[in-house]
Amino acid sequence: MSRILLFNKPYGVVCQFSRDGLHPTLADYIPVAEVYAAGRLDTDSEGLLLLTDDGKLQHRITDPQHKLPKTYWAQVEGIPDEAALALLRKGVMLKDGMTLPAQAELMDEPAHLWQRDPPVRFRQAIPTAWLKLTIREGKNRQIRRMTAAVGLPTLRLVRYAIGNWTLAGLATGEWREERVANV
């Protein structure tokens, strides 16, 4: 059996165990030896990060060939219309190429969402909305670049799920261990 840790990464935490002297790291939250992040989340993104002690499982989670779905909740500046959602669903041309189609839909603000520290900066004259986006690839800062490309800059980004693993029951900064059959 392999170990897998589900971690709800807070805003501002760097996805590494070695300290950089500037930001909190995984070592500040996870006192477990010999586990490694299966993928990354930008310092300014929050939510689900998987860690494992199994190199094959780590590869399977992160390898684009397996196209493991990743679901994000994105708070965007502006109100998406059907045309913007259709573009996200079709795929968006970015500087490094076309993205695969995403599942994209408007959603209510997620229930039980924790307060971000620091809070998101709002502009009174510009409304915001929440999107649920599911992608099957992992280009650098992909969700932020996709929403910006359709005129909806991302203000807050929370990864909710990777495959069947979710944030359910995990407060920000908390983690739990699960066992999975070896890959």
C-alpha cells in the first residue's frame, strides 16, 4: 500500500519542503518524512495538493498522458457570459499553444469556503463571479491564463479535486492520510 496525503494548501505557501526564508513551506504544515508533492500549486493559489511516498503513483498523478481531471473553483473579475464559457469549453489559445477543452460552468460561491489571508482585493465597480473549471492537463498557471484570455482575470483560485480526491472535510492548512493500492 502507498501513502497519499491530501493537503489543503493555504495561500502563500510554497510547494516544497526546503525553506526559502521568504514563505511558509510544506515543512511548516506536514511533519511526515519521505513524502513528495505530486504536482504543484502556485504560491498564490490554494487548495488540494497531493503528496505521496510512491514514485510510480506520483508519476501517474502528474503525467499529462493519464489526463487526471483537476477541478478548480475560480473567483473571476466580471460576470462570464455564455460566449466566454463556450471559449473555455472549446479550448483557449495561449502563448504556449491551445489548451484542451475544459468543463466550465458558473457556480455559487463555494459553501464553507475559508477566509483567505490576505483577503482578495475587490473593486466596487466591478462584480465578481465563481467558475467551476475542470481540466485534464497542467500548463503553468493554466487556469489563470485561460480566464484572462477570455476577459475574466482570476482573483482567487482554489483547487478542489484531483481525480477522485477532494478537499471535502479539510480546513485550510490541514492534511489527512489515505492508503491506496500500489500502482
